[in-house]
Amino acid sequence: MDRATRDEADHAIDPATADDTNQLAEAVEQPLEPDALTPSSADAITAEVEAVGGNIVPLLGGRWAPRTSSRRRRRLRGRPTRILAVAFLALIVGWALVPQLFASGSPTAVNPVAALLGPSGQFPLGTDQYGRSIYTELVYGARPALEVGIACTVLGGVVGSVIGIIGGYLGGWVDMLVMRLIDILLALPGLLLALIFIAALPRTLTNEILAISISTVPIFARVVRGQALQVRSRPFIDAATVTGVRRRAVVWRHVLPNCMTPAIVLAAVYVGVVIVVAASLNFLGLGPSEGVLDWGALISSGQGYIDKDWWISVFPGLTVALLVISVSVMGDWLRDVLEPASG
């Protein structure tokens, strides 16, 4: 490309009428010879870049690409939120692991003299109708909440991922049969699906985990099945099949590792959903009946006092909300780390 032709192409671009940075990148995507770039043409290109906000950067070969600084700024803006989320999650984990370090006394000790006391120095979050400290009940209720959230997510995630991989990789009538069953389960909300199973089972913590786990299987199966379909169509799967590698080895070595990322991201986000479902079941009186401390049951016990003694229900509800938000924030961060292209 001679100098006159290149200068003519440079001045043919009107930044004011360009739709976006990509149009400018397409216009200057041809590589420039090092000795053909004169100061005047360089100034012209610089002016065009500044006119569109400076959102493109030069690459090797004279090409231009969108600048990633906006994405970096977005991550920096989200850093304080992630720090707060990590701090709150660390507090909840501390409550679950060593509740004695955070609260003194028994969470089930009844003290009628201290019934329905508001937040104070002795009782930071007040007391309930039986004189029990709300703060102590929240601390000791963290372990059952995390147990249910993590156990249900892991159990439902493993079963759903296996179903999704089998259906997505094998295809044919197996995929059709499996996914029609999954579609039937997806037609029902997760809470309603858990209610159906838990109503037919004794009210124990194990049965609650089992019922909620069943309600989480369909979403994992659907997501992992879509990923398995994409992996199955890639050339390295065809190459492994042609060379005589067994299906079991192909699934174990190639399909499963490539399907783990979306499953892990979904699991990180779904822990909060499971905690809400478990709290909802306990709020409705369908939770364990063997005296397990639960935030949902605590919210339910205070609904008759909400007009005056609001702290009985408000603080447990606020704890559940903050925990779900913190888990969601960390799930979004994990998605950005494991799936940068989706950000």
C-alpha cells in the first residue's frame, strides 16, 4: 500500500458517524508497513482513536482491538463488595465451626424473666418469647444452615451432573428419555418439588437434605447436559473416538473435566438458593422435628410478635438475606475467574 492510498483510507473514516469501536478497528485492520507510517498519518489515527474514547489498543501486526480497561475497572469496583462478602461468610463459618467462641450460654435455655427484651448490651439482638438470646440462636443455627446448603448442593450437583453428562454424550433415545424426565421436574418450582418429597417422608434432617437435593438435580442436569453437547462436538472427542479410545475413558478424561467449570459455578451460586429453600420449609413447619436449631423456624416463631417485638423475626431474616447475597457475590466472582469469556 503506497502512501497516498493509505492516507486516503485514513481520512475516509469519520469518527462522528462510526457506530462503535469495532467499525474503526475494521477500517484500520490492514497491517501498516513500519516505514510507511508517517507522523501525519500517525497523528490522524491517534485523533480517530481519541474521538471514540480511546477504547482500542494496538496489537502486533498493526491491528487494533477493544481495550480491556473497562472490564478491569469493573472488577476493581466490585472488590469492596467481595471483601465484605468474604468477611461475612468467614463469620458464618466461624459460627458453624466454633459457636462457643462467639456466644456464651445454651441456645435452648429458657429464661422467662428475660422474655421479649429488646436489643441491649446483655442481649445484642434481643430475646424471644421464651427469654432465649436471639444472637445465641443465630450463632448455633449457622451449622445446620450450612450443612443443609452444602450437602444438598453437592448431592444434587453430583447426581444432576452425572445425568447431564450421560444424556449429553450418549444422545439418542437415552438423552430424549432423560431430558423429558428432567423437563417434567423443571416444570415445578424447587420449593414445591421439595415440599412434595418431604411431605411423604418423616421430618428428619436427613430427609430434608434428601428432599431438597432431589429438587436441585434438574437444574444441574440441564446445565451440564448443554455443556456435554458442546464438548461432544469438538474435534478432540472425534479424534479420541477414531483412535479406539473407549467411551468410558473419553467421558472420564475429556468430557467430565470440560463440564466441571459450569457445574462448579452453578453450585457456588446454588448454595444460597438451597439455604432459602430450607429456611422456607422450616418456616412452614416442615423442617426437622428433633429440635434442630434453624433460622427459618426462628423467623416463624416471631411472626406473631412482629408488630411490637420485631427483632425476633427481623434479625434471622436479615442474616439469611445477607448470607444469600454473600454467596451470590462469591459465585459471580468464581464465574468471572473460571469463565472469563462470560464476563
